[in-house]
Amino acid sequence: MVLRCWSVIALSLLMSTGQAFRRVSLRKMPSIRQTLQDMGVSPAEALAELTGASANHPAPNNNGTAPTPLTNYFDTQYFGEISIGSPPQTFNVVFDTGSANLWVPSATCSPLYTACFTHNRYDSTRSRTHIDNGTGFSIQYATGNVRGFLSEDVVVVGGIPVVQVFAEATALPAMPFIFAKFDGVLGMGYPDTAIDDITPVFDRIISQHVLKEEVFSVYYSRDPNHTPGGEIVLGGTDPDYYTGTFQYLQTNRVGKWELSLKGVSVGADLLFCTEGCTAVIDTGSSYITGPASSVSVLMKTIGATEQAEGGYTVNCNLVKSLPSISFQFNGAEFPLTDEDYVQWQSQFGEDICTVTFKGLDVPPPTGPLWVLGANFIARYYTEFDRGNNRIGFASAV
């Protein structure tokens, strides 16, 4: 079986020799929050109800559990397609720089977890290249654990096949996954952040020596009608997606997509991080999050009103007069305008202007921190450079 796996890899790599970089098209789809709102359901009420239901199936503590500071993908909108197995089984996944493991729902998922049955599920019996592993797996989120077991099979990302250990999820918390438009998560983080010391997918790709550089770049289109909704380029960047040049910043520690944040300002007024903060560049989040007290002050400064579920809105008539919000990194400043941080939505025939900032208190030792998500990346085409442990930003088109 192992020889079969490597035969598939060798044949595919032979056919792809000479390719400097590969692309993964991303689709922009309604977030879990937007899906609930379109159904006329309060996100806050749904979260409370489903979280309560999840409590009836508590997850046991085990050494494989690793807490994550992510916001449960509640507002994630960008997903890409991968395949697992031979013949290929396709899945829509979140490409998430905030984690480093790959998991998808399993065909053996328990009937108690309805979230499994609203998504594509991996069936090992249908794959001739599947290799049994069976080790238990668990990743902790705020509303429950994703649990299952490890398997090994051929995973294809952007046309590049690798033999990969991944998790088959047999237990999914109802919130947020029952309403999610994606099936699973593919972590693009460093190996140091991987659960059970599993080599991440991108590291497997690097080991194949098919990429020109050990980098990947992320483009999110700000045009809701643009197809595709975004793209991940493995091995380089696409000059069609940006203007000017990249500004590169060293990560503040090897093994994390983190930067030293030197200031957060509104207009010309520097409000936070004068003594320095940590910022995570997170493709798995659509919002910008920061310490709840800081975000509360920030929202009051621009005249935003807090909503019941913890989000913020502004008067749509005043959007064009809103000030810029800037993030400063070692002398480089990256401003966001109202077009970058306000989303226009329609609910029951009424315009709603949502500010894409949220308060999120991440406890030590991981936090406190700021998380710059898709609304920041949509403004600044982002290159994640593993070879040089740095992140580059350029103005997106």
C-alpha cells in the first residue's frame, strides 16, 4: 500500500516537472454568521442554543488536545478545493495560517453529530492508497472539540500530490460547523504548531522540491462579483494581484506567523500598542480581532454601536466620513479605509453596515494579541515566506 502511494506521487511529480508555482482558486461564500442572518436566525441565539447542545456530548481531556485562539471560523468566507485518496475525494477547506493540521469529516462520523452529515466525508474504503493509522486526534475550539483519528493518504493541493497524515473527524461540534460552507481545515502554520508533531501539508510540498521558493501568497478579492473569490499561490506571488513593491517584516519568533505590532491608530491618533503588541496574520479569520477593551474603545472612537452577538455596526449614512484605522510595524504603516473595514449587508430590506472588528480576549501564554484576518489581507496581498521567516505586504488591486 505504501508503494502504491509513492507510485502515485512519483508519476504526478514527473508530469509536473518545471512548474515554478501552483495555484489554488478560492471561492468566497456566505459566512456562518451571514447564513444564519439570511435564515432570520440571531447568531447569538443560535450559538447559545447549539453550544448548550454540545455540552451534552463533552469532549474528554487528552494529551492530543491543543487549544486554538481562532474565532471558530464564524466569519470565514474563503474556501479552496483539495482532494484526498485514489480515486480523489474532493473537499472544500479553509486554508488557515493559524493552525498546522489537516482534518476533514469522516464517513465513520457518529450519527449524534449532525454537522458531519451536512458535509463531504472521507471514506477510506473507497481509496486504494489509504494507510491505516488509528491514533486518536482532538483539537479544541471555544464551543467544543473536533475529535477523530489519524489516517494517511495521498492529498493533492494545487495539483501537487503528497503522502499526508491527516485527521478523520468523527465528532464535530454543531456550532459552528453545521452551518459552515466548508468541510474541513488545512493548516498552513509552522510544524511547531502542529498537533501530535504531524508534518504539515505545506512542509510535505516543500520536501518535494517542486516550488521555486518556500513561500505561499494569499489574495482575497474585494469585488463580490469577481471569480474566483481569491487565490493561493504556492511557491511565489502573482504581480497581477498587487501594485508597487512588497514590504517585508520579520516574524517576531520562528514557528509563528506573528509580527511585532508597534501601534494602532485612528486617523492621526495613536491609541494602542505604544509599548508593543503581538499581531497574528490569520487567513482563517475574516475579521480583525483584538483585546475586547481595546476594540471597545476603538469602536467608540469611530462611532460604532455594539450588537447583541458582540459585533459592531455603524450608521450607513456616515460610512464615507469614517477615519482610517492604521497598523504600524517597525516603521511601516498599513492603513485601512471604510471600504476595507465596513461590510454592507441587507437584512429584511434594510441596509446594515457591519464593522469587521471584534473583541477577542486570548489568554496567556498565547495572548493577548491582535488577529489580522481576511479584511486586512484583502487590502494587502500577503506573502508568507517560510524560507526567510518573514511576511510581505503589497497593496492589492
